[in-house]
Amino acid sequence: MPELIYPLDSNKSFIDQEKIGHNRWHPDIPAAATVKPGDSFRVHCREWFDGAIHNDDSADDIRDAPLSTVHVLSGPFAVEGAEPGDLLIVDILDIGPIPQEDSGPLAGQGWGYTGIFPTNNGGGFLTEQFPDAYKAIWDFRGQTATSRHIPGVSFTGIVHPGLMGTAPSAPLLAKWNRREGALRATDPERVPPLALPPEPSDAVLGTLTGPEFDRIAAEAARTAPPRENGGNQDIKNLTKGSRVFYPVFVPGAKLSVGDLHFSQGDGEITFCGAIEMGGFIDLHVDLIKGGMETYGVSENAIFMPGNTDPQYSEWLAFSGISVTLDGEQRYLDSHLSYQRACLHAIDYLTKFGYSPEQAYLLLGAAPIEGRLSGVVDIPNSCATVYLPTAIFDFNVQPSASGPVRINAGPGAPRSPMIS
Ligand code: ZN
């Protein structure tokens, strides 16, 4: 096992740990540890809500989830010799749930969760159709996930970090705040918001305190979006064996990681669509000096996905085009096309006995593939969503005899929105 450089005690909250991580992006957050090029090391990660979501049959914790506290990240880790303009090579050597024999109270200890976030607390890809909070608990047995809230399916996890990235430089951070602020200003009252401004309350910035903390908390960017530094990209294929090349914007690169997922479908559509968990990740780092210029990677990481994904060979796919549910024609709107493809898949699965929410949660969590199949055929783009047929323990294909009705149980727990 590589040296554990960032341990977490499951019985303590994020801010009471031996090493304190962070939940905002800023170049001046001090490094939690320093590594050298060529080093391999282990890092523990809290699940992104630091234990606020429980293994029970109520969705109240999703409805009331404290969004100002996320994402709790491990790091930053300084890499000796890294300078702006370099590419940081990060190999994911291994990744998994919290290594512990008994199941426990924290996601990652034998279980994880998927949430549909309500419109007034985060929302999601299909928030107009699904405004209320729902939750599904998933149990892990080895590599396999099953849920008492979504019977009739089991699948192999595609374990990956939802969030990993390097620290922004001060000018890059200022650029983020400018452009996201300008977007927000176009509709400041929108629910859910168009973008999240810096939020000092609940900010965790490593060991910083006092006036320095206040200055940085007022400037630091939220962790929700993916940006030039990587960040919350939610790429399900960043699994074991992946190699990522991150641009370096500050001395030491300051790599951070968190938001581990046991599995996720392309798009992570319910907002917290993945199976969220805490766990460990083993990383190896190295540098390509001056690599940003050499390879034209001035922003946004490039990567080589791992080859340990679950191998599904048969799929049932649904397509959607850029026409709204009200019949309005939109011009090559691939976001809308993917929404329509997902809604078609949800409608289909309800014919087998699932509630629409169970189907929506399943599309978020299972290793479904999403594709932009056509983006040029005016006026309709075509997006597709592929469901692996083998995850269902019944025949999910259309046939002349009609769909089998499964016993889908009481469904996923719901908590209506409070306005
Ligand atoms: Zn996540």
C-alpha cells in the first residue's frame, strides 16, 4: 500500500480531522502535504456532504442538504518542482470505498446513496419534471451495487473520483468570478441559480484562520462546476488505471481530490446522480515540464481512461431530439435532446412497474452511456442514452408478449419541497 499522506477518521467530521482539507478553490489555500514527482501515495476522501446523508428510508436529508458545505476535498497536495506551464500527470492506481469490514454510518462503509435534489435546493437535469427530493440507498457487495429502493437491478460499479483538479492562479480565479457573476446577473433570482457566487459561510480553507481566512473565503470559487483546472467534471470513466494530464497554474500545482463515486451514468443527471461514497484513492504523480505549451493544453485536462470499466456488450438505447415537451422547435440544442432521450427511457421503464423517480435515479447511478449522436442536422440535434440490458434481472427488451411487471416495491423515499 502506498504511504497514507491524508488520513481521515470516520468518527470525526471534516473540520476535526488531523489534516484539514478544503471546500473552495483558491490559490492561497495552504498545502495539506507535499509529494515529489514519481511518488505514489494514498488519500482518504469524505463523501461530498461529510456524512449529512443517512442510510435510512427518508429523503428529508436530501431535501435539507447543506449545499454551502460542499464539496469536502482532500488536499491540496503540493508537487515539488511543479511550476505554471507544466502538465501534472496523475495516475489513478487504485480507488474504492472506505476499507472497513463492518458497515457503518458513513456513505462508503458498505453503502452509498443517490439523490434527486429538489428544485429549491440544487435541482437537477430534469428538475421541471422532478421538483421534489428522493433518495436511493445502494448496498455494495464486492464490485456490485443493489438497492432496496430500486429492485430488479444490480450492476458492477465504475468507481471514480467525481472531482479532481489543480488550484487556479489568482488571475484565473478572478476570471471565473467575473464570467460566472455576469451569467448570474442575467437572472439573479432564478431557482435553481445560474451559477454560485463565492460563499464565505461554511467555507473550509485548510489551516487558515483570522483576516487571511476572511479575505480568501470572500474570493474563493465554489466547487460545483468543472472548470479549466478540471474540478467537478464527473467523468465516470476516470476509473482505476486512468492517467490524467492537468494544467498547472500555481507553483506546486496544488492537486485536490474528492467526491468519490461507486458508479455513475453519463451526465450524473439527478444532480447527485452518482452513487456517492467516501473512500480511498491511490495516486501517482509526475510532471511534464512546460507541457502546457508543448502539447497545446493551455486549459482543461486531457486524460486516458482506465481499462477496468464494467464490460457490458448489449444495450437498449433511447434517442431524443431538440423539440420541447410543448412541441417547440429548438435549434440544435443537445442539452434538450439528451433530456428528451432520458425522459423516453424513464417512460419506457415505468411500463415495467418502476415509478418515474426510480427510473430517474437508476439512470443517474447505473453505468449508462450518453452520446451526442448528431449535432449538425438542422434543426434537430440527436442525443442518445444507452442502457446495459444485463443490469436488469428481467427481460427489458420490447417483445410481442409485452413488458413483464416487476415488483418495484414501495419506491424511493420522497420528501416534498418546502418553499
Ligand atoms: Zn458526487
